[in-house]
Amino acid sequence: MAKIWVYAEHQNGTVDPTALEILTKVRTLGDAEAIALGQGASQITGVLGEHGAKTVYVSEDAAFDDFIAEPAAHVLAELAKQQSPDLICFGMTYDARDIAGRLSAKLPATLMSNALDIESPELIKTAIFGGERIVDVSLEGDQKIAIFRAKSFAPEPDTSAGEPTVQQIDIAVPDETKRAKRVERHEEEASGPKLEEAPVVISGGRGLQEPDNFKLLDDLAAAIGGAAVGATRAVVDAGWVPYAYQVGQTGKTVKPSVYIAVGISGATQHVVGMKGSKKIIAINKDEEAPIFQMADLGIVGDALKIVPQLIEEVKSRKG
Ligand code: FAD
């Protein structure tokens, strides 16, 4: 039976949901095991077990929090040499990508980035041509690493799962791996639901004409309640909104119940990040805009006139 590892990134005991998504999938393919490093790692063993990890390897060494990537890559490489997993999976976060790249060089291992699905440790799916085509990729070599996009799988606890075996990692972190030190952490202030988790996402594009008009989307999100605001890369690059808003190939993947695209053309690089939405509503003044090809409901017209009407309508229906 294949042994598949999932690196469980966490922040002081709050696990990154992508780890739970990947565990949910890989537990169907073999023995799923998780690795949790850094302070608070012991607090997440339960949730990792619930999502399919039979064994969780844990180290609470503060070096994993204080120094970037190298201590984790070292310990993972040493552990992988001892345990020989068939595949090591990561979620596509900044820190995990950094660790995975270093780990790939250290082992050495075949590394597959931007993974979307997996059939076996040797066969993984990814998107090419900006998400136009999904292709199978065969991974060769004894050591393999895959980095999965967020939301590739739906996380589901396994009701039959027992408590995982928790194993303390007995590998020292050498001083020569303690080079790039994290000197400060900055928590981005956020109000309302997270873009990746909101049931309704309203994204704006260049069709909103100017940054101040993004306020219309905030107002619509507030009127609906529980909605988050996203954006295209065009407006992020123009500095209208921060990068955290970006949906698409080089931004976030969202799969809300309802996605409202406002003044967005529907370029493939944007679509790849939102096409899994259950219902797509598009507002665009150009009836030929590609976004209408995938929309369940299309409104042809000026967003600056339609969105205020929508806000009033939502407010009046909600009373
Ligand atoms: P445009 O394509 O300019 O579309 C604006 C739309 O607004 C048009 O359809 C227009 O008809 C409509 N419009 C104009 N005025 C109004 C109005 N008053 N009312 C209603 N509609 C109006 N893009 C992403 O979004 N996410 C990514 O992650 C991403 N990654 C990329 C990675 C690479 C390597 C590359 C090359 C590109 C990437 N892009 C990404 C950019 C992408 O190709 C498009 O350029 C971008 O998505 C276009 O953004 P837009 O729809 O806001 O702008």
C-alpha cells in the first residue's frame, strides 16, 4: 500500500485547510501520514487524524517558526530517508513552496507543482495553457513531491477514523540551516469572511473604471451578508486593491456557491481560479465578453448602474 505524506502547515495550532483537503483525497489512495512542525504542532494531530492521517510526525522545535524553510526542508529530508514515503504532498502556500523546492533538491525528488488532482503517487493532474487543458503527468523516480492548489478537493472528516499515532520527530535542526530568520510577522487586517471560504464572492475587474468604484462591491457584499470581494489581476496590478484579492492562475482559487463577476472579461487566467463556482453571474457591458460563455446568468449593461440597483434590490428584499 502506498505511503503518502501530507505536510500540514499551521499557524500556532491552526491548520491550513489545504492540508485537510489533500488528506481527504490521499487517504483513499493508501496510508496517509502527516507532518506537523513548529509550535502548536501537537494541537493539530487530532484534526489531521480525523481527516485520514494514520500517523502524525510532530516536532515543536521553535526553529521551524523562527527560520524560513531550511530547518523544515532538512528535517523532512532526513525523515523521508528513514521512512521512504511514496509521495510527499504540500499545499500551494508561500512557505510550503519554499520548503518543497529545497526538499526536492536535497533528496533529490521529482517535483510536480500546480497539481489539481491525483490518481496515484505516480499519476497527477495539472492544468496547462492557463487552465484550458487538464493533463496527466507521470512522476518518475523513487522520491516524489506534489504541490496542490487550494480547493483541489473538498475536506471531509472520516467518521471511521481512529486516533492517529503521534510520533515525535527525533532529528536535530542543525545551526547551518538557521540562516534566514523571520524578524516580524504582519497579520493583514481583514473584516468579513475569507475569500477562499465565503459562500458568495463578488469580484471586480477593469470594467469598474476606477478604484473608488470598488466600494460598490463592498456595499453589495455587506447587503448580501457573508460575501467576500475579489478582483482580477488587471486591477491588482493597477494598484486598485491588494494582491490578497486576486482570483485566478496566479491568485486564489475560489469555489463559492455564487460568484458574481463585475466588469470582468473572462480571461482564462482568471477563469481557472473561479470556474468551480456553483453558480456564476456576470455583469459586463459587452455581450461578446468571454465570461458570458460560462455564466449561468448574464447581465449586459453598465456595472456602475446595475450594481447600485442590485444593492437596493437586495436591501429591500431583506427588509
Ligand atoms: P479586461 O480584460 O480589460 O476586461 C474588462 C471588462 O470590463 C471587459 O470585458 C469590458 O467589456 C468590461 N467593461 C468595461 N466597462 C464596463 C462597465 N462600465 N460595465 C460593465 N462592464 C464593463 N488575471 C486574473 O484575473 N487572475 C490571475 O491570476 C491572472 N494570472 C495571470 C497570469 C499570467 C501568466 C498572465 C499572462 C496573465 C494573468 N492574468 C490573470 C491576466 C489576465 O490575462 C487578464 O489580463 C485579466 O484577467 C483581465 O482582467 P479584467 O477582466 O479586469 O480586464
